[in-house]
Amino acid sequence: MRFELTKEFLERIRQAIVSEDTVWILEHVSDLHFADIAEIIDELSMEQARFLYYQLSEDLQADVLMYLEEEVRDRFVASLSSKEIAEQLENLDSDDAADILMEFPDEKIQEVISQMEDDEAADDIVDLLNYDEDTAGGLMQKEFIQARLEWPVNRALVELRRQAEDVEKVYTIYVVDELNKLVGVLSLKRLLFAKPKTQIRDLFEEKNLIFVKTNDSSEKVARVMDKYGLVSVPVVDLQNKLVGRITIDDVIDIIKEEADKDFQLASGLSEKVESNSTIWRTSRARLPWLLIGMLGGILSAQVISKFEGNITHLPALAFFIPLITAMGGNVGVQSSAIVVQSLAKGNDPFDSILQKVGKEALLGLLNGVLCATLIFGIAYLFNNVDLAFVVSISLFTVIVFAAVFGTMIPLVLNRYKIDPALASGPFITTLNDVLGLFIYFTVGLLLIN
Amino acid sequence: MRFELTKEFLERIRQAIVSEDTVWILEHVSDLHFADIAEIIDELSMEQARFLYYQLSEDLQADVLMYLEEEVRDRFVASLSSKEIAEQLENLDSDDAADILMEFPDEKIQEVISQMEDDEAADDIVDLLNYDEDTAGGLMQKEFIQARLEWPVNRALVELRRQAEDVEKVYTIYVVDELNKLVGVLSLKRLLFAKPKTQIRDLFEEKNLIFVKTNDSSEKVARVMDKYGLVSVPVVDLQNKLVGRITIDDVIDIIKEEADKDFQLASGLSEKVESNSTIWRTSRARLPWLLIGMLGGILSAQVISKFEGNITHLPALAFFIPLITAMGGNVGVQSSAIVVQSLAKGNDPFDSILQKVGKEALLGLLNGVLCATLIFGIAYLFNNVDLAFVVSISLFTVIVFAAVFGTMIPLVLNRYKIDPALASGPFITTLNDVLGLFIYFTVGLLLIN
């Protein structure tokens, strides 16, 4: 009963499209879940996608459109005429329609809007386009269900039935006063089980009302919904008037994007890239980090060149350069990853920076002693005692420093409102390379000559 | 209206607890949202937490308990007697109660269960404890609302009212046949707007029914709910009998944990650690990766030692060791991060491995040429022409190899069902260090002597 897209089925669909076998398509595709149809369209060429899409019923079209991969959707919509886009938008929720339109230049947006027949829908979309994409206003939809305080349950039911036609998923009914200010919420369950004459004011919940403001950031919206375990949250304007709602599906996307972004930044990828982006776009996303790495390599070369005499004297010193840089990098990345994740979760608001750095330093001491002891034994077997001392002492020092820097840098970046995940990748490793080599050769200079 | 926990307020609460000022607590804390009260308790000592907790109403206690940080909750529950735990469990949803009990040894579980007064609740919990924590069975709750096909709407409403007392959030009503097999769903909205005599069989939706099976993995549950945009999903047993439901809040936790886990693995952290774990636990989580780094460093030392003659001949060769290793590491991590994220999303099921590796190799060629040209210029300024050639040619080669390995290793791990995020961290950098140095010194040997 659960659908799994196979190569064979996809091939069969392609054949049906090429031979314009609408009977087969109607029978085998139109009855699938919209998410499954979207998955199929993601794999088709634009021309094939168009053909299949227009075989679907209007309601299904809207759902399929919103479940396409973003890139496919943008290309698909761009291939339509303004009139066709206007028709599609009328079947969508206002927030989805605004998201799609936002990808176009202003003139095209005006053209599409002017082609829309449903004026109310057009107004809602135009209104939503005013908000910044990354705010609650940019996330919210205009479709929600509201009830007035003074309504009795039966009046509310009639109104709700009318309103509900526009609202796909009803979770909560928002209760407003005569000025349209949000005063509370009412669960559908409570309404369902109330007596017809009961007034909404006697049913609704006004305590601990959770809402967001149109200008709250999307991260804040995600945090609020997550903290309070909400599936939808009402959005109010500066006068506390109810203007929209945000549902959990939009917020899940934000949560995933946030987590992905941290991982990407820490891995040295500077803008959103998917594995199906073009070579040029991907190259551009990666080069900045490679150049930082190059700069680090050149600085490291500078540091080592200052100690050329030591290397001439004892070439074996060079053997342990990669050990020192690798360990500095690994320890730094570990410490910073912990801090980055803890900052992302907003944990421990009352832990002082000093406390965190202190703990990491302690951990550095512990792991430093373990690693330094081990490497002393190994370097001793493999080379002379002096070298074993140099490697072991400098490794210990490098680990402690890397732990402290790995912790401090993201905390400092965060304080200056720079994304701390930036620190967790190439920055920390580069810094630790240069610092580590300096420590290593300085210890070498002191102990060996 | 939105609560923000300040140091001052926390201090005031502590004072009130110490002086057992229950009047102040009742006035200033009991009316807060349960998520906010949980946030406060997270910051208190166990003794203070207990005092505050028992000032709350029973309903509020249950909600607060589930919104505590996991570690705090486990410690808090562990501080209670079996009798007290049993009382708390009776107010919780069955899945939450089972999650809490699961932390205890079997004897303790039996003791707590035997103290529970609500036999039905106890049975539900015992039943849930049979399922593996990481499966749909382990995630589901026994509280859901079901209606039989043959019921008329008014009968359904009466039954639902009875059932609804146990179900905090009602999103969808599950429709079952006379054998209790899941046959479809009914939205509360549809029920709300239907005529009293209409039978459920004429209202419910049976097309494209989405459900999961008790033994589906939690990742699969998350994927299904995400793909189909669901806020709750019914769970059936092997005979398709309806046994539970999973709600979106439990799944958001899984989505976040998955994303965090990838980032942690890639950063060299081998088990779940929070910034507030003990030093020993944190040290244990990090040491394996450091030892891999050490092993890599020792192998690198071995490689370089084979080329000791070259270094004696031209010590400046050693200057660029960190450049080679850093660039190999950065490129490898970038390539692997892309693959890891794309695998985590389940994108591109039809892209062949060869296609991905080919694309990364091409990208490696492009970035390799850019970086190699740049470094040739710099190394030329800074040193002799021969060395500039060696650094530039080997950097190019290392970048291409690192791109290919960075792509292939996670793909291969994934094929053998090993978490590909493992590859993105220390493994890739270590491998690329050793390989890169070998390339560098071999090119040096060929071009310089």
C-alpha cells in the first residue's frame, strides 16, 4: 500500500507520456498520493512533467506543485506563461503562492497578479510579498480559522464551515475580540463537544497564549513552536491584530535547513548547494574555503621556513609535522562542534564563557596527557629520545591550545552575531595548523640545539 | 506576554523555594506555560526542583515533566520512590511513560508497574515496552481516536467524546473495520460538518492511506511523515490492526537528532554528548577520533621518513607539508559533506555512483587548476622554480584525489550500511594526509633529484 518509485515504473510512465496514453496515466498515476506524484515529476524532463501535470485534477495539481523539489518547482513554474502561473496560484495556499512568486522579477510578479481572477487571493499574496522571507510574516499563511468572542457555538460552526473551505488543515481556532485582536485559542475538539448555545468566550483558552509577531525571525518562530510543542502558531501585527498563522510543516523545513547549514559551514561550503547544482555554482561555494586553507598553508610554510636550520640539523623533525597539524585540527573541530551545537540549541543560557573554556581546557589536559604519553612511546621506538620529548611535549601543548581556541572562537563569533558554525571548519583547522607548528618548532629549538 | 527566563526571576524563585513561600510560587509560577516551568526546573537543584514540582497541579506536573531536558528528567524521576513514579506515569501519555520507564532496570520497572492503580494505563505501558526504542512501535502512543465504519456520526461523536478524554491532541480520527483493521482516516473537520445520521463509511477517506508498521525504523517514520506532510501517522501491527499513533513532536526530535548526529560524527564525536556531560564521558566520546588522527600522523611520519634524503637535500620541501595535508583534508571534507547530506535526504535515488564521482573529479580538476596556478606563483616568489613546480603539480594531484576519495568513501560506506557521516570527519582527513604526502614527496623525488 505504500508507494515505492522503481526504475521500471518510471520508465513505464515515460513511455505513457511519450505515447500520450492518457488512459494509462489516469489509471496508474492520478490515483497516487500527491507526494508520490511529485516524486515522479522530480525525475521527468520539463516537457514530460508539463504533460503529466496537466493530466491531473486542479486540486491535485496544487498539492503536487508544493511537494516538488524546490529547484524543479522553480524551473517548472518558470516554464509557464503568466496566465498559467496565475491559474496555478489560485489553487495554492497564500504562503505557498507568495513563495513561488518571490522567485520572479517585479514586473513578472505584477503581470501574474493582474491575471489572477480571485481578487481576495491576489490581495493576500500581494500582502504577504511585503514581508521579509526570513520572518514570521514571510512564513505565515492568510488561511486560518477565527471566531469572535461573542459568537455562540452554533454561529461559530456556520462561520467555520464557510471559512474551513479555504483552510486545508484545521488545528486550532483563533479567538479575536471586536477589534480583531488575538485574545485566545479554541481547540476544534472543544468546539466539537460544546453545547450549541455556549458562547465562545466561555469555551476559549486565554491563559499562556503563544503567538509570534510578523517581524520575528524564522529561527525565532522555529524555537517558539519547538519549545511549546505547537503544530501551528498565530501571527499578530504590531497592534496585536491577528494576521496569519504558521504551520509546523514550514517550520520543519527551517529546522532542517538550520542543521544542514551548520554542517555545511563546518565542512567548508559557503552557500546552499545541493548535489545536483551546476559545477560552476558548486565550485564557487567551495573556493573561499580552499583559499583560506591555502593561506593557512602559506603561513605554515612561513613558520616552518623560520626554523629551516632545525630541519637541516635534524630532518626527522619534519616527519611529525602532519601529526601536529592533524591533532590540532581534530581537537579544535571537536571542541568547536560541541559549542556550535550547544549554541544552536540555545542551551545553558546561564553558563559563563569562562566555565565552558575551563571545561574544554581540562578536557584538553586530560586527552593531551593520554595522547602525549602514547606518542612518546611510539616516537621513542621510531627515533631518538630528544625527538620523542619534542613531539610529546608539543603535542600536549597543541592539544590544550586547540581545545581552548576551538571553544573560544565560536563563543566570540556568536557574541558578535557571526554564525559560530563558520568557526568549526577551515578557520579553526587553519589557525591551529599555524599555531601548532609554531609551538612544535619552538619546543624543538629549545630542546634539541 | 511571551516568557523570558531572567537571572533575576530565577533567583527570586530560588528564594521562594528556600523560604517555602508557596503563596508566591502559586501566584508567579503555577500560571506559567508548562514549557516555561520546565525551563525553570532545568536550572534548579534536584531538591529545589522537587519542591517546585509538587506545588503544581497534577495535569501541569505531567506536561512539565515531559518538557524537561532529558538528562534532568531522568535524574528527577530517579530521585522519586516507585510509588511516586507510578503516580506520575498515570498522568502521562503511554509513549512518554514508557520512555521514562525504559531508563530503569527490569526489577524497578516491575516494581513501578505493580504500584500503578490504573490497570489499563499499566497494560498500555507494558505493551509499549516490548518494542525496540528505535522503531515505530517504540515511538507510538496508545492514545488515539478511532471510529468504526458502521457508526453514524452522532454515535461517533459520543464515543469520541469518551475517547477524547485520553487524547490530548486530536488531529485525525482513524477508521477501522469490525476486525480492528485500519481502513482509512477521517479529519475532525469533516466529522464536525457532517449530518448526525451519516455513517462514517460515507465520510471517511480510504484512498492513499499512509501508515507505518510497528517494526519500521524511526528514521523511516520520520521520512514518511516528512514526505507526506503529516502531523500524525497511524501505526499498524503485522495483521494491519491499528495499535497506535505517532505525532509530529516525537518525529521532530528524530529529525533534529539525525542532523546533529551527522554533524557530530563529521566533527569527530562518537557518541551523543551535550555540553553539560561529565568530563569523563566527553573524553571517551572524543578519544577514538584522536587516536585515528594519531595513527594517521604516525603513518604520515612513516611516509615522510622514507623521503628523508629529499628533505636533507632540500629542507624547503618540508615547508609545504601543512599546505598539502590541509588542502587534501579540506577538499575531501567538502566532497564528502555533500554526499553525506544528499544521502541523508534520500535524494537522487537514480544517480549512479559513477556520475557523482565523475562530477566531483571534474570539480577537483577545476579547483585543482585554480589552486595549483595560484600556489605556483606564490611558491615561485618565495622559493626556487623546482619547488614551485613540485608544490603546484602535487597540490593539483592531491585535490583531484581528495575530491574522488571524499565522494567515494561515503558512498561505499552507505552501500555497506555503515553511516556515511563517519567518513566525513577524521577518516577522510587522515587518509588524505597520508596519500597527499606520498604524492607530494614522490613528485618531489621525480622532479628535484
